[in-house]
Amino acid sequence: MATTEAIDVVMPQMGVSVSEGTITKWLKEQGEHVEADEPLLEISTDKVDTEVPSPGSGVLTEILVQEGATVDVGTKLAVIGGEAAEPTSGSEPQAREAPPEPATQAAADASMAAASEGVGDVAPSSQADSAPPREAAGATSNGKTFVSPVVAKIASEHGVDPSQVTGTGRGGRVTKKDILGFIESGAQAPPETPAPAPPPAQPPEPAPAPQPQAAPPPAPAPAAAPATAAQAAPSQPGESFEPMTAMRKGIAEHMRRSLDTSAHVTSAIEVDMSKVTAIRTKLKKEYQENYGVNPTYLIFVARAAAETLREYPWVNGEIRGDQIVTRGYVNLGFAVELQDGKGLIVPVVKNAETLNLLGLAKAVTDIAQRARDKNLLPDEVQGGTFTITNPGGYGTFHGTPVISQPQAAILGTYAVVKRPWVVQDDMGEDVIAIRPIMNLTLTYDHRLVDGALAGRFLRDLREKLETWDEAAY
Amino acid sequence: MPELTYLQAISDGLRTEMRRDKRVFIIGEDVGVYGGAFKVTLGFQEEFGHWRVIDAPLAETAIVGACTGAAIMGMRPVAEMQFADFISCAWDQLVTVAAKQRYRAGTPVPITVRLPSGGGFSGGPFHSQNPESSFAHIPGLKCVCPATPEDAKGLLISAIEDPNPVLYFEHKHLYRRIKAEVPEERYTVPLGKARVHREGDDVSVITWGAMVYTAEEAAQQLDGDGASVEILDLRTVMPWDKAAVLESARKTSKVLVLHEDTRTGGFGAEIAATIGEEAFEDLDAPVKRIAAPDTPVPFSPPLEKAFIPQVDDVVAGLRELVAY
């Protein structure tokens, strides 16, 4: 008997609206000791990636849900201390009452690119729910059940999917005996050929029995394949394949849904950033030395946008059902590219209208850094009312971003470029001067925001930037 | 067929060859008047005379060097190291001269070096080692490790017949403990051929020397679990019967390599690596090694017991593989 009482580790509620999470990594192995509050596993929700601290000290007696599996909030993931629980009792991931939410809020939560997960594991989300969780042993660290070389070979020779075989090995692993018994018993799935999985569309050759150099063991066909494999075109020479990460899938779904939802229209305006440039040059040293932050153009634009949005509540609004929602606050989302260049996340600075330039600079620096480090809190990617995206870092001067649902608009900031600019001199004469010019785009949902409104918004935003009032901001 | 101990079988094999072939002689410390430290050559001097049963000074270099010279001149010398551990003194003669002579000059060096090896009787660090892997590593040398009386005789005769230097590791712990029927007539057991000691389907043990018996006891315990264990007695570590090992590995798909020598760089590593290279697709579990820890052999009986792989260790290892 163990001396301590068993403590259950459950899928935490990562923000009010999140109903399920994917285990991306167990940081401890079964049988390992873990201290209270020590990071135990990493999870990915459609909001955020985060570490889950251990709820208590003791030996990690049992891991019930493997990496890659997606389960409902409240599902028991592991047991700490006590005796190894009967795998049957607690292991079944049961749907716990995830607080039902208004559809719109649910939609809000799936905010642009918010689904975040490291690259790597495919999370065959829904399917995984029903599959009985396997114990840690026998499953590899990436959460996939280990298929030994000989089992893979036999499976390929007989066209059997090892996942169909009941495993009796460690951690439920399918042993050579298991698969041979399965084949002998004729329990073999109907002679349907293993559906042409994306990569090597190989017919399941009936392989002459003891062929030492058999065909490469087939990858344990991902259970998630069926749906996508159905429409997938056969592979062509020179193509290679990689699974979509949960984040990629999240982005794909959100982008498509946004375009299907909003009537996207983009207006652009040119802004003379001379004044901002001058102030920025002046503040730069002070900001960096005293606060360790950089007063970037983006911060100036964000500050001015937050101010302008207060005057244009619809641009900061939302269509919810047949109601128009407006707010007395501005929650600014910032699209942040992940370091690997394979995804983005949109952390939100809440109540941006209450922050001055320095405060906003600090907030954005902090939140962007934590987004890259995957240290965001779930609430920090939710509740945005307006989004700023900055693809100008690479020199582009125009774009048509996609609105983060269910917001009404997204502001694009672009490269500051020195251009010949017609200005009036002291005498009121037109002269050509060299000015740092930035394009700004506002992509708005024409269902709510008309072109004239967008134009006025951009005009006012430009006005604030071109006549930057240091005292006010 | 008479029942002989492992030790008697070695004597019998040596005597058979000395009677048959006048070129065969034995040289070593106390092999003559005293009959050898373990009495393998007891009565030999009386039968063959002191020119064919030569008491040598305490100089392993001289013993192996003399054998090498005699072999080059056409003799079939058998050297006895009092303990296998002392072979280190003869390293240069054996490794630099004997092992390379055929390659350098084309002259065969048909010497046999008998090496009483292994532990299990508190002999301590100088009298208990199993240095076969050190010599298996040297191209030009062969290493023989018999486990049964029948193999002890047949392999010794093959070793003496072989035109290369052969190191014949005779396990001291088996000398009088193991007894079995041994054919009276002369016969040979080919070098490089393993022996299926026990047939099984679920897991293979690849081993040699005294560990064959440890494996056998462990396998009997596994019978109680309903798991059938195959034991392959390698008999010769160099050349080793790769085909038999791979066949067994392919058959059971789970392999335990067991030896009394220390783990790192032990010959089991070579076997495990070869299985990984050549039978990868037939494996259903990682190849497991059980060997002594990387320390000198301890004197203390409990420590020595902890050092040499015991039946319980092998049972645990086998159960782990079966359950994998």
C-alpha cells in the first residue's frame, strides 16, 4: 500500500470557454517522482500552449492519457501517489459538463490563429477521445503506441492495421504474438487494402513470407487519416508530406470561416511618419535604458488606434446574432509570428485604451515575448476587440489581412519607406520633400462598417500619427 | 559412454591428441610434476615424459613465445596459463607475434592456449576474469568457451588441430561441478558452430560458458510462467555463429545476451549490435544484455554474487522481455 493518498491530475480549465485540451508532452515518466507545482505536462488548447503544474508531490503512478490525445476538460490524465489505479475505473475520458456558452462567444474564442501548439504531433482530436488511453510504458514519448519492427513487418505483409489488434505487451503494446494470433484467428479486417494513406501509396503486397529485407515498415497509419485521406490526391513524384499541426489546422479553419462570415473590404491610407520618427528617435534611448523596451512604429500606431477606436465603436464592435455589440474598452490583439515561422498567435492587450505609450510598449513587448516562449496564459489570447497585424517587417507596403472573428476590423501596418512627398513650405508653396511614409490598411466587415466610416477612421488615425501630441499620449 | 566431469573431459581431449599426434605437447606452470594447478594434466608426465609435459618458469611471455616458435617449427603446442588472468603477461607474444605471423610471413601458428577462467569461488580480481572479448577483438586469434564436457573435449581437439592460435577458455566453476557422458573415441566439435542448448519460442538467450547453466535454471523458472525460452550456447566466441544467433533472434524476436564478463565492450555488445543491424525488422523488443558490472571481480562472496549474473537476474530480464 502506498503511504499517500492518490491525487488525480485532470485536464485543467484553460479559460472559461475552453472545453478540451491536447496533451503535447508529458514532462515526467510514469514511475518518476514529481514535486508539487513542478511542471508535469504540456497541453495545447485552442487558445494556448501551457505547462500544467503537478497538483501534489509523489510518484507519477499512472499516466492515463497519452501525448497527442485530446480530451475534455476535467478528464483524469494521471494519478500521483497512491497505488496504480485500475486502468478501467478512472481512465475513461468522460465528457464533463463544459459550461455551455453562447455560440458567438465560442466563436470568439476560436480567434484568429489562437489555436496554438508546437510543431510536431498530430492530435487526432476527436477520435482520440474514445480510444482507451494506454499506459506510458510501451508508448513512445511522442504519444504514439510503439509498433516494433517485427510487428510492423508482419502487419505490412498481411495488410493488417496493428491498431486493430488488442495488445498484451507492456502498456498495451501489440506484440508479435498478438498480431500473429490476430491473423491466425482470421480476425483480419475485410480485405480492404489499407486505404491509400497519403505518403507511399503502396499496394499491400502479399509479401513472400520470410523476406529479411521487407518493405519499409508502414507508419502506424494515423487513426486520424480517414477523413482527409478520402479527398487527398495521390502523391506525385517529388512531393513530400508532413502532418498539419493542431495550430495549422486551427488557423486554416479560422481563416476559412472568417472569409465565409465577414464581408471583407480593405481601405488603405498613407501616413507621413515624420513626427513619429522624430519622437521615436528621441524616446528610444530612454525607453531602452530605463525600461528595456523599444518604442517601435507599431506601438505608436497601436496607441493611436486605441485612441481612435474610442471614437469609432463600431470598428471596435461585433455583430452578435442580429445585435451590434459595442464596448467602452479596447482589447488590442497583436498577431505574433512563432519563431519557427510555421504559425502565429494573437495575444491580447486588455484595456489598451488605459495605457500610455510606454505602458503599451511594455505590454506588447511582454506579451509578444511570452507568445514566442509559449508562456501565455489562456486568458491572454481571448477577448480581443480589434486586431493589429504588422506584416511590414519584411518591407511589404500593402496587404489584405483576414479579420479575426468575431471582430469587425483588422488594421495592417506596413513598412515605413522614405518617399518623395509633396508638402507645403512656409510660403504655402508645394515642394517635394523626403518623408518617411507608412501605409495603413483597415480591413473591415462591410456588414457592419461602411466604406465611409472606415475612411473616417483611417483619416483620424492618420491625423493622430502625423500630429503626434506627446502630452496626450 | 563414460560420465566425465568437465575437467576430466578436457584431460581426455588433451590426452587423446597427445597420444595420436607426437607434435602435441603441453607447457605451463606446474603442469608436470604437480599435474597442473587444477590437475588437468595429472599423470601426463608419467605417460608422455617431461619433454612433452614441460614445467615452465613463472613467465607467461616465455611460455607463449616458446609455443609460437615451436609451432612455427611444425609442433602443435598447448600452453596452460595457470589462470586466464595471467594471459596479460603474454599479450605481446600472443597479439603481436602469434596472431600476425600468418598474415606477415605466411607461416601458420597452430598453438592452443588453455585459460582457466571465470569466477564463482571468491578468487578475487586476479583469478576470476573472463577476458575472451579482449582476444576476440584481435584479428588472427580464435576464442573457444565450452560449456559442456562433451564440447570441452571436442573443442579442445579442434583447437589443437586448428592452424591458428586458439584461446581455449575453460571455466573453472564448471571443472568438477558439471558431469556428463562423453564419447570415448576421438571426435571434434567444429569451431564457430553454436549449439541449441534448449529450444523455445518466446525469447532467446545467447550465452556461453558457465552462463549456459544460469540461463538453463532461469529458463526452467520461466516455464512456470508459460513462456518458453530458447538457449543458444555459442561455444565459440570467435569465430561466432552469427547465422545461428540471427536464426534464433528471428524465431523468437526477443533476445537476451548473457555473459559473465563485464558489460562494456563485452562480447555481448558485438552480438547485440549485429542483431540490431541484421535482424532489426524481426525484433519485437530491444535486445537486452545481462553481464557483470564494469568493475574488477570482488573477493567478498556476497559482492561476487552481486557481480556475477545470477539466476534471479536472468529470470527478471527474461520476464521483462516476455512482458514487453
